Amino acid sequence: MTSIRFGTDGWRGVIGRDYTFSNVEVVSQAIADYIKSQRPPSRELLVGYDTRFLARQFALRVAEVLAGNGFGVGLIDRPFPTPYVSYEVKRRGLAGGVMVTASHNPPEFCGIKFKAPFGGSATPAIVKQIEASLFLNPVQRLFEEQLTAVTEVAPGNEYFDHIKSLIRFDTIKQVRLKVVADSMHGTANGLLRQILKDYGIDCIGIREKADPLFGGVFPEPMEENLSALRASIRENQADLGLATDGDADRLGVMDALGNYVNTHQILSLLILHLVRQRHWTGKVVKTFSQSVLVDRICQKLCLQCQVVPIGFKNIADLMLKEDVLIGGEESGGVGIKNHIPERDGILINLLMLEAVAQSGKSLHEMVLQMWQEFGEFHFERRDLHIPLNVGQSLVQHLKEKPPKQFAGLPLERVDTLDGSKLVFRDESWILFRQSGTEPLLRIYCEAGTRQKVEQLIEEGDRLAHEE
């Protein structure tokens, strides 16, 4: 029996190896079985897909299986963002949605995300039920000539009208900012540029053409993949650059100098903006690999801060139950209240633009001012491709027998919410976390200087390769 394992947001695999049409059918049947078990009032579902190789054909296969289980299926007629699918599921009161995407993963991957009726990532409890349904029942599929239950649908404007209602475009327009929007050849192709153009805001779009190979870089808006954005900012003397990942639920930001503004800084700046400028209230939720800055800001602003395991589904779960102001993860996913419980790269990029415009400062100056008030922190993540058992062994060893010192620094404690995080007396930390689905050990590190980050992460790299 083929092994299918769900990660932090859905199931992903290498196309043609793990991600095959037969496995897509199995996962689709499990989703159908889960939805039927919930006895939803609606029998309608929405299926979307990204710009990856064969994504539309895989999405059609998902639709065939869902239709074979008695559901009416709307299949979006072009690659389109994940947050759009999530929003439409909630707005239209659907039984759920399926997005065929591997998000920010390399081009050889594809995947499936299930979007629950509340308009967000499946919660851990939902994922557990879907996984329990894998291979449980035979696949029921309607073939193309029988597909009267599948309707091709064009995207509507309701999602865009909603996110526009959350942003102060008049503030942005008054400051006359020049923006570069980088779609990274993904589903947001041209969308940010068009929204800003509608309000008369100067925006240059790059990497807007759909490309299953994403122009030769991973569609993850991290610094190493954004050299094209940096070049365009400098060439056009822009005030900042905004990027979205492959399915547009994550973001990346660069300032006018071409400096990468990481998601720790983005989340921290947005908390300050929403509380001090917008006067919004609520709890802050951050994943285990997010910044110490968030804790310090929450403490000063008298906000409750809760830490959850990595994966936005854990944030979404809390957004459904409590009054959450904002939630964010290290890998570029941020969600806010008054929207769906979902990360949204398009909305959060626009909110960042608003925050910069409202501040009257450059983005670079905003970061420096934040450091002056709350302390300077730098961050790095390193992905090591080592055998699964080696990574798991290292993480377990650090939990059970942590060192008294690491890279010459005395250890304060080890936190084990998700992986093994070594925390030092000056609040710097290094986290080792093994992927449960692939031979990938991620090392996350934050410290007060770039030199200390490098010192810690090099020691982490050495330790991982010693195992």
C-alpha cells in the first residue's frame, strides 16, 4: 500500500513518484468520505489549482472523484490563489474546497489542501479524520463524459471587494509610494499590480507569467529566491517590493535598499500598526519558530500571546475559537481578524503597504525604530537534506540529553513543543525540527547579532552532520 502522509498543510509529493493520479484519487475519496460524515447542509464544493505541471489535470481528477461521491463541483477555470478558494467556500456556504497546489515547494512537487467550510486550512482534528479515511473505501469516480455535476467557473470579485474594504487605500495613495509586485510565476500573477492600479498607486509587476518551473527558483518568498525583486526595486527606485508564493497565501517583503524584511519583522510591525494605528484588539498567536520580538511587543502593549506548533492550521484552529487579532508563522504566512481564518499573501502585502504609508517613514526606518524600542534580532533558517532517521535521532537526543553549552553559550532551557529548541540566557535560540514526511531537517535560529546567528547555525549544521 502506498504511504500518503499529510504535513503542516495538506498532502504533498513529487509528481510522478508519490503524487500520481491514483494517489490523488485516494486522497480525494478520503476527503469526500470525511465531508459525507459531517452531513453538511450543502452538497457543493469548489476546486482550484496553481500553475504547476499538470495541476489542472490533477484538479479535474479531484473533481471527478468528488462528483462520483454525489457532490456538485465548481472547478475554477484558471490558476488562482488559495485564499480566494478559502474565502469563496465560506462566503458561499459550501461543504468545503480543495486546492491542488504544493504552495512554496519546489516545482517537482504538487499537493492537495482541503479547505473547511469556515474558510481556512483543515484543523488538526479534521486532518486526522481525513487521514483515517485513506484507503478505507473504494474510489468512486465519474468520468469526463458523465461530468454534468462539474461546472467550470470564472473567479468573481467578492473576495477582492472584501480585502479592499480592509485596507486604507487613501492613506497609501496620499504618500505616493512606488511598489514592485513579484508574483514569482504563481497564482497571484498580476493581481496585486491590478488592485493598486485601480487606486492609482504606482506599481510595477514582475514574474507575472505562469510557469510550472517558476523561472528556475523555488516559489518561496525567501531572500535567496528574490534577487529579481531586489534588482527591480533598485532599477525602478521603488519604495518597497512585495512578493507572493506559488499559491499566494504567503508573502515576502523588501525595502527600498533591497534588504529582505523577514516574516518575524513583518508580524512584529503589523502588530504595532494594528494596535497603535488601527486600535484593533485581540490575542496574538505565533508558531514555535517565530520571534522573541513578538513576545516583547505583546508584553509592552498588554496583549496576550500564545505559542502553537508550526503550521498555520494550528493558528486557524485558535482563530475559530477565540478573538485573535493576528497570527503568524516564520515561513511567510500571516492572517488577521475581520477576514477568514487563513493566511493571505495578497491581503497582508497590502496591509504592509498601508503600515509603511501610515508611518511616514521608510520600511528600513520602521525596522530600525522597532529594534530601538524592543531590541535588535536577526534570524536565519537552514534546510539540511539528511536521512529522516538521522534528523529524528538528533531532535530526540537534544530533548533527552541537552548540552550544558552550545557554540560556547550557556543553555537556559530546552523547549519541546515542536522539535527541540535550545534557548540561551540572552533570549537567543536555535530550533531543530525534522520533517515528518521527507528527509529534511530544518534549523531555525534567532539572536541579537548576525555574527551570533552565524555562530549558532554553523554549530547546528556541524552537529547535524556528525549524527
